Amino acid sequence: MHRKDINERSPLRVLDQSIHGGLGRGNLGVVVARHGVGKTAFLVGVALDDLMRGRSVLHVSLEHSVDRVCDYYDEIFAELAHSQALEDVWKVRLDVERNRRIHTYVEKEFGMAKLEEALSFLKDYGEFVPSAIMVDGLHFERIEAADLTRLREIAREWNSEVWMSAVTHRAAERNERGVPEPVARLESSFDVILTMAHDGTTVDVGLRKDHDNPRIGELKLALDPTTMLLVRE
């Protein structure tokens, strides 16, 4: 199967339809789940979908080394290529690696100023401007609304969409939309909010906020914990 066909049939088209066309450049999305449920795999799945459409992606990790992040991409890409019988696998893989940059801040200071520095460096020295930015492992207990306001400004300045992951806990309080803390207190700062929960077989992906739409549609999307691939429910 050609990469174009894989993109057109991707389970992420279900997400696009559910949130009325996708996250959109200049907007912020977050996926919330407990430790070990599959947040990184979800972000990598979104990133690969963009990369296979020829878009550029910056992946920022606060939890994993560069090698570990690369492993995630390699493993999920290999599963995707095998399950979909992807043609020209090595050419597609080369294109993916060409259009991806990985920055890690494990045990290092990270903030919006650091992200701006990284983006400016990539543009000035690598002629690289990402269409999408994945920020994995941001500590939302330490984040304030002002930080996310600045992140939105960065997304708009660079014409990028930004996806993040956030850790919640079993006993975390939830608001009326079902958004758990620590993200619930910052709900107004996000355009799209997703949650992930393991049901014993698959990891269900739930839609909690869809831009400014008052009615939240049903999202028939899950993550296969064995393959780490996103699948239709």
C-alpha cells in the first residue's frame, strides 16, 4: 500500500472528523492519562501521520533520551509498515527521519524560552520549521495559564500545531467534562483535550474538549497496547 492510501485510511481521520477537521495550526491539544498507558505512543502516532504526509515534526521529550524516543518511532513505524504492507518502506522511513527532529530535556530545565531557542536554532542553522510540535512529559503541576498562553503565541508565530501529554492519577478529580487534574484547571487554555484509559484489552481514547463546540462527539478511537498502533473501535 502507498503511504497516501495509509494516511487516507488512518484511524486518525476518525479524530479529524470528531474534532471538525483536526487540531489546526496555532492550536494546542493535550492527551491525558496515567503513567504507562500510552501517551508517548499516541504522540508518535500523530507525528508519524504528519511525517508520512511530508510534513515536518519537532518532538520534545522531558522524560526519554533521544535514543529511547527514536526507538518509539522505529517500533511504531515498523508495526505500521508491516500491518499496512507499506511499499517503498526504506524510502518512506528516510523521508520520515529527514523531516523529524528530536530534542530531549531529561533532568534539564525546560520552558517556553527553551522551546523558542530550539525553534530559532533549527530555523537558522537547519532551515527547519515544524508543522507540528510534540511536547511529551510536560509537568502540568508546575504549569500556569500564562505558560500556555505563551505556548499558543509560539504555535501561531511558527504556524505549528502543538500536541502535549499530561500525567494524571487514579484518584484525580475530574470536572463536568470528565477532564482530570492537573489539566482540568487549565481547560480553557486548550483547543482539544483527549483522555486515555485501559479497559483491559485496548486503551480507549476519549474526547473531552473539541475547540469551542458545546456538543462533544463520540470518538471511536483506541490504542492497541501490543502494537502501540492507533486503531478504530
